[in-house]
Amino acid sequence: MTGEAMERSATDTDLHYRRTPPVFWWTRKPSYFVFVMRELSSLFIAWLVLYLLLFVRAVGRGETAYADFLDWAASPWLVVLNVVAFAFVVLHTVTWFSLTPQAMVLQVGGRRVPPRAIIGAQYAALAVVSAFVLWLVTR
Amino acid sequence: MADADEIADKITDEITDEITMRVARYRPDKDRDPGWQEYTVPQREEWTVLDGLNHVKNEVDTTLAYRWSCRMGICGSCGMNVDGEPKLTCATFLSDYAPGPVTVEPLANFPVIRDLVVDISDFMEKLPRVSPWIIRDEEQSVDDGEYLQTPEELDAYKQFSMCINCMLCYAACPVYGLEPEFIGPAAIALAERYDLDSRDHGARQRLDVLIEEEGVYGCTFVGECTRVCPKHVDPAAAIQRYKLKAAQESVKMFLLPRALRR
Amino acid sequence: MKFRVEPFLWLAFSGGGVMAAIFLPVLAFLFALAFPLGWLDPPDHAHLAAVVGHPITFLVLFGAFVMMLVHAAHRFRFTLYDGLQVKHRFLVAAVCYGGAFLGTFVALHMLGSAT
């Protein structure tokens, strides 16, 4: 069966009934909805990269520009956007970590590393990186 | 000691407990579009959705069409969407849907031939594309005996060999629904099953099929195939591992000079 | 073996996904929420300028940001294609990866301006 043949209903020559998913197919099941939200995290990741680039640029432009940027970043609409973006990044991190063991099979000493260990190691890496960034920025 | 009346009540309860099954009907000779028909069937503790359908077929409406065979989760022919979820109806109990009604539809994403019967020719065409059999560089003669395998070598692929071709994963996969060209979860899991088999040398051949657009890279890792699989094959894992394998091979090909390639 | 571009895109997507999962939570929390809202005292300008002006910071941030952009582009491409059923394969890919390509130049320019 090919894509061209995906008509909504039977015709006189083809008695098969063909169903096409509606555009909002992903609202029909919680698991599909979480999947599409996970995929939409991409938009917020792109936004945060842009935001961080603007931040770096402001720092490079001097003390006043930096202070102005912090004021701008505290404006209500931007705070709302960034809170939403942060929530999507957390969704990305959690889902990414939990799916990694399915995509990767690690062997240590001829034995398969259990999925829990892979997930745990990723959270450990997250903790180390986060602590390092915090130390580097605020020391 | 329990009261005799109480026991009698319990027995009648068991017999008279009923559940309504809302069944999708499509008769191409009569209908342009599918409709619903409701049947009330006894709801017994040990009755599956398939038992309910068999009751309808035997006692109520002989025109209802559906596929089934073994009743024990091995033949893979009784897959249907029960309350919107792809299920083997022989392994899905009516009592889990009490008080009902429970909807029964043909497997999603496949064209419907009649009532609950879907056309599986697309799946049948896709399966052999991944060469799901042992491919040898050099076939050993029968006189040389069988190809031996250690328990560890068996374990490497055993999980992926449990597939019963019930197609629940295709019904759960939104990518297959949207992009019918996608070769699909079961076929890729089966390719992985033979790739991981120590007796097989066909990995390169299958990679050439699965590296195409309608192969592994069409998958966006929704993970529903793994969730609905009645045999715990984990097709989603097979697909992601195949992506990684195909990527590693591609990088190797790109970076290593011809002489160093395997 | 056949040469296809999709495996390379997928590798970049995966690398960017790891980068985003590990680096972005702390960066977003600190710079988008904690410092602007005063949950934590913002670092003084001289210190931050020294950090972002360092060549190692430049390399790490540039690498991580570009990978994250490719990751986002690849994922959004499939969101448009499957999720919203925008069935123009080439156009969708061109817009998404084109955006990431553009973003790479923006990143180079902005990170470079601070060093």
C-alpha cells in the first residue's frame, strides 16, 4: 500500500476502508502527547541557545550592557518564556536519559551494563557538570 | 460456613454479569463507511475479548468477521484495537474493562477488509525485504554438521527472536500511520535478530536496506511499539541500535581509506 | 556500502541531544532564571567577562551550541513532517538545517565578540 492510496474511505474499485491519522492524532493518547511535547523541546532548546548567545554578547559589550541585559531578562514576558523553556529542557533531559539504555548496549567485562546504571551515570554526569558550571560562574 | 443463599447469589451474579461490546462493523458490500454495533455478552472472570467475540459469532450474529486461531498468544492473528490500544484479544480480559462498554476496532494503520479483518499484505511485502534468514558467506555442507552456538551467542539475539508477527507494533506506531513507506518496527527487530546471530553474515546486506529513508531513520523513537509488544521484543531498542550501527559504519566508510575497511 | 547523509545527521542530533541534556539545565537555570530574578546574586561583570573571554570557554560554548542547534533542527524537522504533517520533505529539511547553519554564524559572531 502506498501513500497515494491513503484515501479516507472505500471507492467503487477498492473496497478496502483506509484510515488516515488526523492532524491532531497526538492528542488522542497521553503517551503520544508526551512524545510530541518531547519533540517540541527542540524549539525551546534553540531559543535558549539564542538567549545565551545574547547574554554572552551583552557581557562582552561591557558593564552597562550586562546590567541592562539582566533588567531586560527580568521583564515579565521573558520570564514566562524562560520558565516554559526551562520546563521543556527538563523534559528533554529526563526523557533523553531514560531512553539512552534502549539505544545503547554497553558491555563491561563481557556483561551487559544494566539500564539503571546507565541512567544513573548520566545523572551523575549532569550533577558534576552543573556543579562545575556553578563553581566557575560564581566563584 | 458461608450461607447457601450467598453462594447461590454469587453463582447467578457470575452468570448474569454482562458487558457491552462496541464493535466496529464494515461490510464493503453494504456500507460506504464503517459503523458501530453493540453486543451484550456475559462477562465471566476467565473470558477474554476474543471469547466475547466468539460468543457473538456463535450465539448472536454470525455475520461478524474477525481473525483468530490459537487462543494462547502464539499465532499472532487476533490483534485488534481494544479501547484504542492494540492488543492480542486472546490475552486481554473482558473483566479489565468492566463495567464497559469496551470498544473493539480493527488494528489501526492497516486498511480494513471487513469488520475486524485488516489487509496485512503491506507487512507481508516488507518482512522479506530485510532478508530474515541466516545468510552465510560460505554455506557449509550438510556433512560438516550443524552450525554450533554457545548459550551466550543464543542470548545475544533471543529477545528479538520472540516476535510472533502480530503487527500490534505497526498499529501503535504513528510514523507507520503517517508514512506507510516506513518499513516498521517488527521488520527492523527481525533484521536485528539475524544480525546478532553468530551464524549469520548478512549484516551488510540488511544495512543497505535499512539505511534508506524508509528504513531506520524514519523512526522518531516514540517507543509505543515496545509498550504494546505482547512478547517484550523491544523493537524500539532494535531500531535505535540499528541507527547507531548504521552511523558507525557510515563514519568508518567516510573516514577510513578503502584498504582499511572490513 | 551505500553513502547516505541521514546517519551523519542522526549522529549530530544525538551528540547535540547529550549536550543539551547535560549542559542546558544548569545554564538555563542560572542565566535565564536565577540571576535575572535575583534568586542568586549575579556574578560581577569583570569575573564573567574573564570567563566568557577565555579561549577554552569559546571553544566549549561554540561546539556545544552548534551541536544543540543541529539537534533542535533535526528534531523539529520531524515534528513538522510527522507531527504536523507538513509533507514537503525537502523544504522542511532546508528550513530546519538552514536555520541551524545560520545559527552557527550567529554563534561565531556573538561568542567571538566577547573574546
